[in-house]
Amino acid sequence: MAKPRKTREAKPGELRGIRILETMERFSKRPEARMDLGRILDRLSPEGKIYAKHLVVSGPSGDQAAAKTCGLSAEQIEAAAQELETALGVLR
């Protein structure tokens, strides 16, 4: 009989990062939305662009890990994630 797999709790911001990345991937695959996605990403704040790039390059992570990787504070990561999530809401 197989052992049950251990799971861990998601770190703060990790699930939000997954949602944002999945949304960006979904729109990047649709030709009619790809240009809109590019325009939205171009309009982000510098922190928003850094966070979006982090998601694409490194994948979703908790706020603390993302902040360290991006060279931003956890508060800046939260604000950037909120900005990105709000901007992507236009495409839905």
C-alpha cells in the first residue's frame, strides 16, 4: 500500500502567484488576447513588471521568497501582485 503524500501549506502569496501566472499563460496562448496582455504588462509599474517577470522566469513563490529574488520588500511584492491581478482582470 502506498504511503500518503505529505502536503504543505501554501506560503503567503503563493496561491495568488499561481492564479496570476495561470491567467497570463492562458491569455498568451490566445492570439486575440496576446497583444492586449502585452499592452497591460507594458503599463505596469516597474515593480509590477519585475514581479510579472519573476513569475514567468522562476514560477510562483511566497511573498518573502519573491521579494528576495526581485530585490523588493514584501509590501512592494504584495502591491505589485495586486496591480497585476487588477490589470489582468480587464482581460477576463
